[in-house]
Amino acid sequence: VRHLVGIKDLTESDINLILETAGQFKEVINRPIKKVPSLRDVTIANVFFENSTRTRLSFELAEKRLSADVVNFSASGSSVKKGETLLDTVNNILAMKVDMVVMRHSSPGAPHYLTKHIKANVVNAGDGTHEHPTQALLDSFSIREKLGDVAGKRIAIIGDITHSRVALSNIFCLQKQGADVMVCGPKTLIPKYIESLGVRVGHDVRAALAWCDVANVLRIQLERQQIKYFPSLREYSLYYGISRQMLDELDRPIVLMHPGPINRGVELTSDAADSPHSIILDQVENGVAVRMAVLYLLAQL
Ligand code: CP
């Protein structure tokens, strides 16, 4: 049984295979008949212990486009609230003859733990501050679609790096494809270990925008912060917030990305988020094809 727990475990050729397969599925889902019978006898449980809009709906649509049977589980409203453990919860779902588990959990390592204890395929839909592999894959798919290639491109990941699973998965995914990656944000939101991954580290958002081909802007994750937040949201938006004017004034156009949800008026002004620089909704569209590719390829193993 194979799993997708993190981008760290993938090779460049694994990434290429997933993104090329996603390209084929994107053609399929743009046809009048969007469904293919590829996973007709497969049952998939989407098990979400944390809130989600994009990832959850996107996995469900991907599964339905592949003709899989789908069940959805949210921790809120479930017997987790009565004290049932993660493993008991998942084993009870699997007893109903489920073949694959797509899981979001607030604890880093929770999907990896599952892979050691259950026989179904496990797909990580985000584990705490650790990895969000399908987000990084759909981000790379969107960069390839817009710029032709990831190799050689300068990508700045701007914002709350410390609390972001999107940052870590993107760093692995982009570097494996030959991109030059910078992380940019206040010192309090960039972990010390990040330099050991071979990324550039910057603290000046205007310099990062002038340097990059792509700016992937992240949200301040207040829900994960253990200590009183510094800088405040007001200070953050003053020193790191990106406006349409800042993008328009660059010497050359750059691509603006954001995994969502956006804190409008904090990391991005609305006129930047909704500008022609932005491919934010393309990222969301591409998430369905990328997740179809991941599920389809795992089912072949
Ligand atoms: N990008 C992302 O993971 O969004 P959700 O939290 O809404 O799934």
C-alpha cells in the first residue's frame, strides 16, 4: 500500500508524473462529461479533524469525477467529541470497507502514524504545521501552466513561514524541480532551521517582489500561535502587506499566488488579490485535477 504523506518523500520524477497526469485530468474535467470510471470500485473517506473549504471540496469533487464512492467525516459532530481516538475512529471507518483515507489533522505526523497502523492508502490533506503536499503540487501545476516551467524560476514565499505547512511542502516541491526559493517575512515568523533547507531568507517584502518571478503569499495563522503575536496584524499589513500598486510598479510582471483563505487587508489588499497579477482562483481550479491524479496514481500501486 502506498501513501502521499509529504513532498519530502517524492522524487522529481514522481512530481513530474503527478503533474503530467493532472494535465490529462484537467482536459477531462473541462469536457461536457466530466466523469471517468477510473475509481469505480474504490471507496474513499475524507476524514477532516480541522476546518477546510478548498481542500475538502476539491478532494470530494476529484473523487466523484473519478467515480469513486465517497464518505465525509468531520471531527465536529462525531464521536471524537466523546473521546474516541484517531486510530479507533479510522479503524471504524475502514471496517465499513473503505479503501483510501484522505486526512487533515492538527498534529504534525498524524498521517504518517496512520500509515503504520492501517492497510488503506493514506493521503495527507494537511497535518498541522508540517506538510500539505497536494497544495504544493497544485501550486507547481499552476506555475507550470502560467510560466511553462518551474525549473530556474525565482519563487518568493512571503508571510508566516513558521506556522505554515504550505511553505514546507512548497520548498520541497519547488527545489526538487530546480527552482530558486526565497522565504520572506518578519524574523519572528521565520524558523531558524529553514536556512538548512538551502532557501534564501529575506525580511524586505519590496526586495522579494523585485527579485521573484512568482510571489506565493501566505496567511498569518493566528490559530496556531502559542505566544502573543508579534508583529500585530496592523503592523504586519503595514510592513508586509502587498497592494496592487506595489505589483503594478515592479519593473516586470510577476505572478501572485495564495493558497487561501486570504486575510484581505492583512497580507494582501483586495485590489491585489483580485488583480490580473493573481492566479489564486486558477490554483483552486487546478486542485481538482491534481487531486484526481494523486488518487488515481495511488490506486494503481
Ligand atoms: N489551501 C487550503 O488548504 O485551504 P482550506 O484550508 O480551505 O482547505
